[in-house]
Amino acid sequence: MAQASELNVTWEWVAAPGVMAPELRETWARIQISIGDDWITLVQDHASGASRRSIYAPLYPLAEWIAYNWWFLKADSRPVSYYNVSRGRGPKQHRDVLRSLYQRHGLRSSGDGFLWPDLLIIPEGRETRLIWSRDRTSSREYPTRFISQGEAQVEAASVGEKLAFVVAGVIERLEGHGVHGTPLATEWQTIQAADEEEIEFCLAAARLGLDPYCDAREFEPEILRAAQKLRSGSVPFDLAESRRPPGVASQDASVGDDCRSSMAFTVSAAVARRNGGSAEVALAEELPWLTWLPDTERRACIRELLGHLVTEAETGEVLPFARALTAWHSTAVVRCDPELARELQGPFPGDGLEVSRPLPGT
């Protein structure tokens, strides 16, 4: 995986008189996207077999996707957990997990009928992980296919600047050609006008996978209170770094990714207290390894973890939840590995003295 790369997005405006929608017509461009020395927009033409480093499309859909997913692209902490857990579970499972991240983190979701690069943008604290994949097959719908693939870690602040540059460039282009009041301009104005407290709330909500402008409003007091704890350093673990809770033994670092600090516990507990059904669904989505448990054990796991969440909301104690999470995760790992399950059933060879079984009553 490449390190210390730079994301670059460049474009040249191209006339498109035959396009009816003004926001598409005025932002039609020759677009190039690169990460370090790798060209994300490297495509191959089906007919000729020739390749080029650019695509032709309107920038408006890309800018709109960036704006509507702005807070998720900056702070959503869930994708890195899904990604890390799935990497060691086989290519098919790994690809399924990546597909589940496309809507909020995949550039290809820009859509509008245009084929965009298969690029995932996953925030990881001070860095952003960029993953791009080639098109394995050709499609009759499009004359080209993307042929570049790779992965890189890029400074998060730099990624944010480059994405904001795209949005600002599109809005400037539209306003310069008399196209005003687009959904993109409205959304971006709301984001740019956010004060310090609102930014803190939006980032905190996005870390939990909640849209700050709709999903998260119901839990605003809990999110702000937990964010205050995180900022003051009074929480037992750091959400941004997603490390293992202190005092919890585990050989699998992905368990630490699932324990999302007191902030996540506080908000999740609020959901569990108000709506147990919604909390069950949310918890099942948050812990992808639950699928490795049989139905009866999966239900028991969810009930136990929700019980700890509700208790945490009243007492502030998160260690019981963390310990239960570690135990259930270990069980799930055994369930998905038949060979390991057989080994743990014994018999176990010993090298010490044989001890007789104690008599009853002794």
C-alpha cells in the first residue's frame, strides 16, 4: 500500500451543447484523477483497445455527491472496521463489504448515468484510506472500462481540501454561467455556514454513521454530551483512533475497532433505551461478525450487548459491554473456523503430573 501520496483532481471545461440539463451542460469536462503516480481515471477503449488517463463527464454529479456525503467522508468511523474485519475472510466476503460502503464512500455512487472510477474514500482519523479497483469485465452500456487498481494512505486534511476544491469549482462555474440555486449550492452553503459547535455535532454524528441533518437530530443531546467527554479526555478509549479498550484482553485488533468509545456507547444506549427494535437492527449492522453465529446465539448476543448498553447509559460503565463484546467475538471466530473449533474441543496433551479426580465432598 502506497504511503504519503496526494489525491489530485484536475479538469478542463468542454463544450456540450447537446446536453439539456444546465448543471450538466455547463460542467462538462475532461477529468483526471490521480493518487501519487497512479491514474485513477486510466481507462481502456473497448473498440480500439487504446488507453487514456482522462474521462469525459459533467463534474456536477461528483460535486453533489461530495457535498451530500461531506461529513461521512471526513469522519465516518464504521467503514474501517468493516474493511479490516473482512480482509482476512476471503475475496468474496471482502468485496461484499466494499460494495456495502459505496453509497456514502464510493465515488462510483456519483452516478447520473455516467461511469465513475471505482474509488472508495475511507476516513481513518488523521489519514484517509483510498482504495480503487479496476473493472473486471466490460459493459455494453459504456465504451470504456477502468483498468487501474491500488490502495494508498493520504493525509485527511489534504483529501478534504481537494474535494472541497471540486465543489467550489463547480459552483463557481455554474454561477458564472447564470445557473443559480442548485441543490449543490444550497447544501454546500449549509456546510460552509456551520459554526464550531455545529461542526463538532456533524462530525460526531458522522462517526456513528448518522446523517447529521436528519438521522442524528433525535439524539443531539447525547451526541453533544459524548463529544464533550471525548474532547475533554474523560472517555476510556479514543473514538478517532478506534483502539482496543484498556483492560480487555484480545488478540484481534478488530474487536477494538468495534468498541467505539464512550461516545458510541452513549448514543447507542439512547437508541436502545428508546427503541429496542431499531437498536437490534443497528447493532447487527455494526458487528458484521454476528453472521458467523447460529441464530440462537446471535439473538442471545444481541440481547446481552443491548442490556449492557442500557446499563451503561445509567452508570457510565463501559467495561462490561467491552468484555461481553470480546467474548462473543471470540465465539464467532471459533464458529467460522471448524478446524479451530475441533482443536478447542480437546483432548489437550499435558506435560505435568497426573492428578486424580477429587472425591465428592472434598
